[in-house]
Amino acid sequence: MFRKVLIAEDIDSINLGIVTNLKKSFDFEIAHVKYCDDAILKVKKALLEALPYDLLITDLSFKPDHRNCNICSGDELAREVLKLHPPTKIIMYSIEDRPLKIKNFFNEPGIHGYVCKGRESAIEINKAIETVYKNEYYLSHSLDYAIKGTPVMEIDDYDIRLINELANGLLQDEIAKKFKAEGVFPASLSSIEKRLNKLKIYFKAKNSTHLVAIVKDLGLI
């Protein structure tokens, strides 16, 4: 089982609840922080001591306060921790329940488990830890059904770039010219039109403006 676990959660009651639950269920060293920047400092210190954290459990959203932070979200934290120590297993713990956005977290930054906060989340965290320790992925049951029940289109960096350009007010022919100038391919107007049409169909968007609004709401841009 894991030896050292780091918990990043900014709400005291939830932080305490997770720690209490884990101490009852597992026998490993636990540290907890309220800020992502503090989590990074702990990870770096542990690496210098040659006693790295095996598991990071992190919230997705951290409420801003008086303190200026370099890292302000759980996905940013996961990304930085994996850069510092790739073997670290990461479980995200959040109220976020939008399947497409969550599915992307498994691809980038590359988390290993996702648990929705709720009435049964303490039990789910234990299951997630046991599952992730076996080198398997864990996803809350409600989300597992939502993701697997409907085929999910693969949204790649090209798609995000394309929708971002639309969000910036560029027309399709202007995007084609920009992509050609920057060496982004496919860059032809017909290819861009086809890809945007597929995205509109998938997201059930009425037009490009509606597409941008939907993708923004999903947190993909």
C-alpha cells in the first residue's frame, strides 16, 4: 500500500474529514495543505529527502483569498507534481461532475482517479485508493456511466486551438490563413469547416457562437 499521502484541500472540514477517514482505514503517513503552492513545496522537500509522496489527493477548485498563488487549481497542481515525480498517483476529489471535462483530466494532466464529493465520497475515496494502488483507474460510478454510456469524441489540442480562435473573433478563412502562416495543420479552409461541423454536431451547437459558449461552459477553453 502507499507509504506517504499528500492531501490538498482548502476547506478545513473536508480536509479534516478526509484525514480522519484515511487514518481509520489505512496505515500511511498523511500530510495536508490548503494551498497548491504549499503542496509543491512539500513534494520538493520530500524528493530532496528521498522520501517522495506516493499519492496526491487534491480538490479541483481552490477559492482565491488574500494570498497570491502561482498554482491555483487541482489540475495545475497535478500537472506540476507529475513533472516533478512522474510515479506519483493522483486522485482528484471535487464537486465537478461534467463528464467530458473530467474525462480529459485522465488524458491531461494524467490523473489516475476521480471521486465526486457527496454522501458516499468517504467510502469512494477508500475504493479509489485501493484501485489506483493496483495501477488501475478509478472513476465515480455516476460519472463512469455518463462517460461510458455515450461515445465521447476525442477532443485534441487542434480542436481547442480552433475553438479558441473562434472565441477570439476570427472567421474560418482568417483561421485558415493564420494556421498556414504558423505551420498548423490541417490549415485548409475545407478541413477547418469539416472539423467545426463535426464539433457542432457532437456538442449539438446551433452555430459557431453557440459552440464556443458550450465549450467554455465545459471548461475546455
